[in-house]
Amino acid sequence: MVNRPTIIDVAKIAGVSKTTVSRVINDDVRKVSDETVKRVRQAIEELGYQHNSIASSLRTDRTNIIMLMIPDITNPFWPEVARGIQDRMDEAGYSVVFANLDWNHAREQDFLKIAMQTRVDGILINPIHVSEKQIITTQIPSVVLGIRPGFNTLDMVGSDSPAAMREALAYLVRLGHERIALLLGSSETGSSHSRKNNFLNFFAERDLPVQSEFVVNVRFDNHGGEEGMTQLLQMPEKPTAVIASNDLIALGALQVANSMGYQVPKDISIMGIDDIYAASLSIPALSTVRKDKYQIGKIAANYLIQRMTAAVEQGKQQISKVPCQLVVRGSTTRPA
Amino acid sequence: MVNRPTIIDVAKIAGVSKTTVSRVINDDVRKVSDETVKRVRQAIEELGYQHNSIASSLRTDRTNIIMLMIPDITNPFWPEVARGIQDRMDEAGYSVVFANLDWNHAREQDFLKIAMQTRVDGILINPIHVSEKQIITTQIPSVVLGIRPGFNTLDMVGSDSPAAMREALAYLVRLGHERIALLLGSSETGSSHSRKNNFLNFFAERDLPVQSEFVVNVRFDNHGGEEGMTQLLQMPEKPTAVIASNDLIALGALQVANSMGYQVPKDISIMGIDDIYAASLSIPALSTVRKDKYQIGKIAANYLIQRMTAAVEQGKQQISKVPCQLVVRGSTTRPA
DNA sequence: TTGTAAGCGTTATCAT
DNA sequence: ATGATAACGCTTACAA
């Protein structure tokens, strides 16, 4: 291995003790004479000394690293959330590392373990398989990305998904649709259950016929959308509108509809949720419900910083639901 | 802070020395009796002991972490490369953390420093502003993602971009295009220069007229494509075909062309490079040149593992150019 | 097969 | 204002 200089080497050259060097490095300069500071800085420069944060962490029990755990880094939704997180964390002096969970139960648990073993200072996670208890067990300050019904301890930040779904449905109903299908992205999260109920209740509450055969469980990506849409379009009585759990699913559906010769929106309307960049690219461009991804990231980062610095009362769960916004584009219209 | 159990606690409960515990943890079980192993494992379980990799790293000078540094995590190109990297690194027992450089000079240097300070075992980087020398100075085994003309020491893995560009151009010329513009994604990499020359040489070599006013420098994202395309469409003599440095730029261009009332490809052909998922979603779907992103990641990971384990001769640069493949979709046709 | 003890590079405590 | 010294939790010769 490389033989890097340590503070001891620096101390030797500067003619001081390593304690003094440490003080300079940590900007704990109050009690060091300007003269000495200069000499130490010079020595550091001269040697090309690099602070060893491993050793520092061992001593201080802090790493200044927070881990961002998301299920699918290929979904353009997350990078925007990440940006909000990073901007805030940068300010606060933390580095953000990503963990790509791949919708994979084992990976999710593995990374929780890795987070413990590497002693990260905080966790931001969009949990799919792990329970709130498992997260809490890490003893690491954590904030949940997304609203998880069963969770009642950890802070959570997400968009107001039920409201988003209701708004989208109300819009489609206003257009005159009665046969509305749901491509329900599912992944064994409790939330997929509640989102299904949320969908069905909408109709029940308005005395509209509930067609639960129009709820199709699909994977949470474009392929899921493709498969689900294929299924819907083979039904003897097809829906006149389709709403998907996210834009990727909707875009997959849109592509299948196109390639099977259906005209969107004339033959069938399609809506997404999220408003990722690609939603504005398809033709017709995708009608959707915009989530303020950057804002979600920023709030989550703030919550976590509060928790890490114990700036907020323990045991009091904070929940933030960022409002969504209907975005009407070309993929929806009144039924034929 | 939390009071986590250490190997000393485990040792006490198991009635052995911490050395023995360490041996069990590191599967250095050859010299420990089955009986003892069982007792230690039990104690670990009982205490919920978690290995402290900080302390371990300090002692061994290895972190088993490799840092992946990319300019823009919102470009769907990188997640697919990352997947190739992760799959290989997982096998080899390394964790991959991402650093998002944001096309930002300072950030790029900062993260190089963070990589040194956190003592990561390896670096995979798509360098934009930093020099090869700066990377080498870290003393950390590193592999470059992308082919950088000036670099002659570090291993590099990328697609054969010049070939990709030539193939795309040849295709457009075969279609009969003579007025071909280039939306050149630029970011002060030397490579943007050489890619420009590569473009111009293509015409020179074939005795075709070279119109260097058709080379427009743009930012490396969709907005760059939008701005560049706007510029091109305001020219008195417009190009009949446009090729972009990557799909994001091309998609931005496509969108602008659409919204300005041009029919693609009838009025103007547009080509991208990369073949990201969104390229197949636009209508017309984007003709492009596919790069095997997963493969790039996998090869890069292999190179890095070789370097980290010193399995390959020092000082011998390895370069791998993954071949590209023309993908013809709907955004290109012969000129009007 | 197991244990003792030194040391990795810091920071924190207590003197001076 | 500066320094000596003891941790932090682990791995690794070396001894037994």
C-alpha cells in the first residue's frame, strides 16, 4: 500500500505536536497562534498531507456520510429527488452516497447492514421490503422517502399520492370517462394495497360502477406498463382511459397502445403520475400529475439533519406531504 | 451516541479472546475449532454485534468501497453503466457508491479529495475537468469511463465514439443528406474537440463540402438540444439532418422541432447517440447508435478489480472500445 | 487451537 | 498556546 503522510509527519516538519496539527486541521484555531497555524499549513502543503477520515471517524464516531437508498436508479424520478437532497446536504457538510436496491429484498437488507457497518451518520430510504422496525433497529437516524401507511415513528416525506390519484381520476371523470383502468405498480409494499383501495373508493363514493377487473398489478417500470396495457387491450370490454402508478408505467403503456395500432388519446386516454422528463417527450405528450421531486428531497434532507443533530424532539413523527399538480398534455381527451 | 457492542463484548460472552472472535468474523476459520466457532457465532447473534468496518479499515487500509464518479446522474446513460459495474463489483465483494459531479469543476476536484480522505479502494470516473495527472495523484487505483485522447496511463473503457459518429454520418449520407448539422455536447473535455474534428474529417475525406457553421456547441442535456436546435432552425439555409452527441440532446432537439411545427423526419432528420430508453419512446422514435452501456460497466469493473489486486502489469495501459450499433427508427429519412 | 500485545491515524482529556 | 497520552475497535505477528 501507499505510504501516506500522517499528522505525525506534519507535526515533525512543522516542529509542533500532532495535537496542534489536529487543531489546525479541524479549524479549532482559537487556541493556536497565527504563527503556528501558518507553519502547520505549510507543512501540510509541502507533504501533500490528506486527512484520514477513517481514523477520524473511528475516534469521533461520525462519518459525515449519509446513505440514500432507492429501489431503482434507472427511474428518472429519483435523480431529481437526489439533487434536492444533495444540495441541502452539501451545505450541511455531508456527502451523499447512493445505494441501488434493485427492488431486491436481499439487497435492501444487505445495504441496511452495510449502512451499519460503515457507520454512516444517516439514512434516507424508500423502503420496499424492509419494515419500519428493521430500519429503526439500525439505530441510525433515518427518514423515509414516501408515505408508508404502517409507519408511525420515522419521519416521512412524500407527495400526497392519494390526492394525486383522486385529482387524476376526477379529471378523467370530468372528461366523461366511465371505464377507467389502473395499472397498479406493485412491489409488496403495503402502500400498493392502500392505493388500490384509494382508487376503488373514488368510484364507490361517487356511486359510479366499480370495475375491479380493471385493476392490473404490474411491475414498477416501463415493461410493467407494456405488459399491463397488452392485457387491458385484450379485454372484450376495454377501458376508455388508463391511469398508471407512475410515468414509466404509463409510457410503456403508451408505447404498446401505439404499436398495437391504437390512437392515443382518440381511442384510449392514458395518464401517468410523477412528471418525469420523458413524459414531455412522448407523442402525444403524457398527461400526468406532477410531483415536486426536488422539494421532496430538500425536505427529507432537512428532516434528517434535524434528527442527526437531535434538533427536534424524539418520538414525535414528522410527516410532510408535498402537494401535486395536474399537468394536462396530449394523451388524454374525452371518450369516443 | 449509541453504545454498540464490540468484539471484546462478544469475546467476553463467548469466553474467548478477541483474536478468536476476529478470526471467526473474517472466516479465517481454519484454525478455530468448530466448537468455538459456534460459541462465538452465538454470542454475535445474542448481542446483535455488527462488524465495525471503520476500525477494520483503519487497521487493514482497505475499505472494500469503490467510488463511481459521473457528471450527471439524471442522464439515463449512466444508471445502465452503473448496473454493469455493480453486478461485477458485488461478486467481488465491493460496494459501489455514487458521486454526482454535476458537470462542476469544483465538485469534481472535491470528490477526488473525498475519495482520498475516505480511502476508497478504487475509482471509476468519467472525467470532465480533471486531468489524468490529478487522478493519478490520488494514488488510488482508477479506471476511466470513456476514451480520453490525452490520457496515456490509466485504463479506459468506452464505446468507439468516432466509429459511432462515422457510422451515423455514413447512414445519413447514404440517405442522400448533404447538409448535416452537429449538436456537439461540450464541456471542455479535450474530447469535444476531437469529436468535432472527427465530424469534419468525415466530409473532407469524402470530398463533401464541409460546413463548419453547422457545428453548434451545446450543453450535454436536453436543454442544450433545445437551444441548439432553435439556433439551427433559425438559419437561412437549414440543415436537412441533425446529429447530436447523445440522445438527450437529440430528444431536446426533436421536441423543439416538433413544437416549432416541423415534421420529423419529413422536414428534417434527427439522430442521437447512446440509445437510452427514452429514445424508443419519442414519436417518431429516435434513430440512434446504440452503446452497450452494461458491457462498458462490466469491463471497467473488471479492469479496476485487476488494478486493485495488482493482477495486471503496472504501467501498461489497457483500452477497451466497445463497438456500437446503428439503430434505425422513425426520426430519419431521405431529404425532401 | 488459542491468546498476548502492538499498532493503524486520529481526537479528547488533562497538564503545563 | 502547546504537548503528552490515552482511547476508538479492529487485525496480525508472535508466543504459548
